Amino acid sequence: MPITLKTKVSELTGVGSVYQKKLEKLHIETVEDLLLYLPRTWEDFSKITEIAKVRPPGTYCIQGNIWSIGNKRSARRRMYITEAIIADKTGTMKAVWFNQPFLIKNMKQGDEVLLAGRVEREYGQALMKSPAYEKKSEEQTHLGKIVPTYKETDGLSSRWLRYQVSRLIKVIYSFKEYLPAEVIKNQSLMSYSAMIRQLHFPDNSFQLEKAIDRLNFDEMFLLQVAVQNQRKALDKNRAISIRFNEEISKEFVKKLGFTLTNAQKKATWEIIKDLEKPVPMNRLLEGDVGSGKTVVSAMASLMVANDGFQAVFLAPTEILAKQHFESLKKMLESFEIKVEILTGKTKKSERNRILKEVKDGEVQILVGTHAVLKEDIEFWNLAFVIVDEQHRFGVGQRAKLRQKSGQKGTMPHFLSMSATPIPRTLTLSVYGDLDISVIDEMPQGRKKVATFVIPPEKKQDSYEFIRHTVKKGRQVFVICPLIDDSETMELKSVTAEYERLSRMVFTDLKVAMIHGKMRPEEKERIMKDFATGKTNILVSTSLVEVGVDVPNATIMIIEGADRFGLAQLHQFRGRVGRGKYQSYCFLFTDNESETVQKRLDAITKTNDGFKIAEEDLEIRGPGEVLGERQHGLPDINTKNLMDVQLIKRTKTEAKNFLKKNNVEDFPLLAEKISRYDGVANLE
Ligand code: ADP
Ligand code: MG
């Protein structure tokens, strides 16, 4: 039977059950999957250097005859060493391999071979160490040309993959083009099958560049079409148009007791303008912890309630919900707006009452944790949904909320708030045409949090500093690292740290601990004790709280700081520096690796959340920045997500394409796009 794209890899010669299993792990089951396992880097071994011209140290590709080859064992290290002497017209060179005694079966005296690798000078002689090798033949697969390097995993080498793929070249031509002809023409792209062929077997660097260009274009173009198409669909929906009441808004601001920052004013205005429209708002409100997002959303909710509609305000945790509830109630109290709170822990009778009042329209603003979504909740006329820290909500949950609209045929306006700044390039790409308001300005009088990386030997000094600061009346947070995503381990680590600090270090101070396994009442009591200054030091897990507001807390200690993403560290840091006192953040780490130090240094140098997010994106990839589980992105090259030029190019092309066409009329394209369902569009 001829091999086709649908042929199972297990039917290929050389793929036994062992390799089949390895391929399966990479989700490679068919020839098509295998051919789409594309290399991401290439090495140029097209240039062959005469041995006499090799100048160590450096990387070279040479071609010659094997004069001699043999194994010996190093006595001391008990290791096999394979040594060969290669000769061309101009000279000879020695090559060595370690622990690959089988090589002498592949390469024999007299064979003509190509070798490529690092050449060093040892004892005055040029020595090629562990070079890649290939016998000279008509069709070189590995050397004498530009060769791809695949992501190697678990016993699947590039060498093996190259060999398998090299026998499938003919099949590559059956890949069908899925991009619309006009797009290919506009962008002068190589065809899809040519791209696959060139990526695996570049003819030359020019063709390879064209292929990489097509690969990158496709990746971002598909993403753009996906998000813009989702937006197109969203814009077909209707929403309740909310009337703006200037008088009430002025009264609201007056009662705040402070003036809004310009950034807050601008964000509020953008939201109010959106609410007035009869299409659902889909907006993200970004701003560092403490920048005053709650005030902005409170004002928007007030407009909604005042116009006779309902709003729901969702927080990721119990304590945050409570905090939002309290501050909303306070801010809205004089406007006679009925605000209620509903969480997973609300008593049954209470819950029933609230549910009924929500259904009857009596409750105008409902605050809750996402447990609210699980309830069979009905609204009287829900017009506005606010979600705090949206990246903690799953895509599915958001979709569910969308459906909870009270008024037939309409969809609620949607505002998502996040303290995690999303790098500009990501807002352009992943978030497509999502509207964004940014609060990039802190309320006046906030001081910069002084941040330091503390190695183990300096820990004692910082404890002294802490004691001193507490004696002056301030308070301290200590964050313990989340271990292996395990609640049990986490509990252990926070308990151990608590015991250590309370019994050995700060015996003279009041230390408390809080973690996710505690009962809500207990957590609440502990938070309250801390907020009112009854305890000096609060040891907490990373999961407990993001937004708690304790202005008297001025020191943030993060244990095992190297285990956190930069954006997360930045968030923790945002919990101090909220009052009038100078605040400090100490990053404890015993990891001395250069990369870790560099990362942590980055955060000591800047307070700009966006810069930090860019850095995170670069170092840790989009999953870290957007939240792994929900961002829903297929495997996309981080470099592309940060390539502003490419984003603009694909965005424009996608826009032009969608203006004239429907994706559904391009079935192959539509199929590709379907992989992007649920990309972070805040639904
Ligand atoms: P976020 O939700 O962005 O973390 P909050 O809305 O909770 O921030 O605000 C943090 C604190 O700052 C609150 O105590 C709030 O009352 C206060 N605040 C908000 N805006 C201002 C402002 N413009 N001037 C002074 N204080 C403000
Ligand atoms: Mg907040």
C-alpha cells in the first residue's frame, strides 16, 4: 500500500512499538502528524571546510575518508571513547565520541564521511568533539546542507526524525493549501506544502527564510482571524443600553473623599461610553494592585443600578468578594442601592432569600465568588457583569455567565478587571479586538516599594530589620511558595514556616498563619486580626489573597521567590506600599543560578507592571502570563507573540479578509481556526 498522510506511523519501517510509544507522547500518530512536527531551528552545514583551513576553536563541517576508527576505554572514568582520524586532500583531523561504541559499526575505515561539530585545540592538536556524522551519498540527510533540529524529547533524536521524514518527501505534496489565494498573493507567501518541505529539507537559506516567513505568518494570521471572527460574532449581539447620569456620577465622586486619578477618569469614561451602546461591551480594565479599579467599576455599577438594571460582581475568592462587597456597600450606601453577597459558604436560608431577591430584581448589585455561577441563579434583568482577576476564571465559566442574561435577546456588558498587566504585544495579538482600559497611574502619595533579593546569608539581617519595623508599629506579610500545585504540600510548607518564625525567630512578636484549607470563618477572623493590627506578621500561602488592603503592612517577604513568575511577584509586592509609610519587599532565594538572579534583579529595578509582564512573556512564555489552563492557545512561538511587525501585518490582512469573506466559505481554513476556539476573548 502506498504511504499517504493518513498512514499510521506504526506502519513505517523503523517505527517499532518503542518508537510508536515515543511518538504517541508527542501526539504523532499518522504520517501527517509526523510531517507537521516541524523543526524550529536549523544548522547550516552546507559549507564544507578543508581540514587545513579549520581554525579551532569553532564549529565546522568537514568531509574526508576515515583513516582509522576504534574504541578504547578510559581507565579512570570507565567510559567508551571512539576515536577516528579523518583525512581530506589538505590534512587530517582527529574526532572523538563518548560512550557510543556502536559507532564503529556505522563508520568503517575507508568510508567517505561528513563530520560536523565543535573543534577545539587539545595538546596543540585540533580535535573534533562528538561531531554529527553522515556517510557521503547522493542525497545528504544530515550534513553538507542546512539541516533542521527538532524539539528532541525522550529518546527521539533529530537524527532519527530527519531520517524518517526524509523517506516521506513525496507525501508532503499531498498537503492541501488552506490559505485563501488572495492572502497568499497579497503576502507573497510560499505554498503550504512547499513550506513543509523546505522546513524539513531546506534547499538553501533563501528558501528556508521564505518557509519560516510563511510559518510565522500562518501562526499569527490564524490567531488574528480567530479573534476577529469571534469579535464579529459578538458584535451581532444586542445589549441593554445604560443611560449615563451625570448628576449622580458627580455625587459619587464627591462622596469618595479623594479625587480620581486621570487614568481612573479616562477608564470610567470609556466604560460609561460602552455601556451606553446597545452592543455588549467586552472590555478589560487593567491596573496594578491598588491603582483603584474597584472605584471605577463601582461607578459603572452605580450607573447600571440607577438606570434600573442589575449588575453582578465576581471575585476569585471568598475574602476578596467580601472586601468588594464591603467597599461597594460603603461607596453606594447613600444612593439606596441594594447590594448583596453570595458565596459558596452563604447559609442555605440566606441564599434562598438572596436568590429570590435577585430573581425579583430587588437586589441590584450582587457580589459573589464564582461559586455563584454554579448555582441555578436567575436574574431579573442582568445588564452588567464584572469579573475581578479574570484569569482565574475558566473559559467555560465565562461562557456560562454570558448566558445568564435576564432580558430576552440581550447579552450583559462584560468588564474584566486584572492586576496582571498584559504585554502590549499580547493585547494586540491574543486579545485581538478586545477593548482595553489601562490605569497606569497610582493614586497620589504612594511610595515606591523598595525591593531586594536576599540570599540565605543575609536572611538574619532582614529579620532584624523586620523586628525593628514591627516595633515601630508596622506589619509584615510572609508568602510561602506553592509546592508542586499540591495543597497538602503547601499546607506543610506554610505550617513549617509559621512554626519556625513564631517559635524561633519572632518569639516576641505575634505571628499568624492563613491558608486555603482553613474554614472561611477562620480565614476571616485571621484577616480581620491582621487588618486591625492585632497580629504583626501574617504567614500566608500564595493562593490565599491577591487584593487585600492593609495600609499598615509595609514589608512583604516572599520565600522561595525564584519559584514564582515575575508578574506574580509584582502582585504580591502590590500588597504593601498602600499607606503613607515607606514599604519594602524582600525576595528570599537560595537559588544562585545566573538566570534566576537576573530575573529577580529585573523586578527590583522596575515598578512598571507592563515591563515586568513583557519580561515574563519572554522568559516563561504566554502560559505564564495569561494563566496556563485558560488561555487556550495552541502551541505558538513566543517570539511571534512579541513581534509587533508580524502582528500588525497579520492583523491587517485578517481584517481585510474578513471584511470581504466569511470563514465558513473556506472549510480548510475554518478547520484550522477551530483549534483557536476559546482563545482568551474573555467569553
Ligand atoms: P485595585 O482594585 O486596583 O487593587 P482598589 O480599587 O481596591 O484598587 O483601591 C485601592 C485603595 O486605594 C482603596 O483603599 C481605594 O479606596 C483607594 N483609592 C482608589 N482610588 C484612589 C484615588 N484616586 N486616590 C486615593 N485613593 C484611592
Ligand atoms: Mg482589586
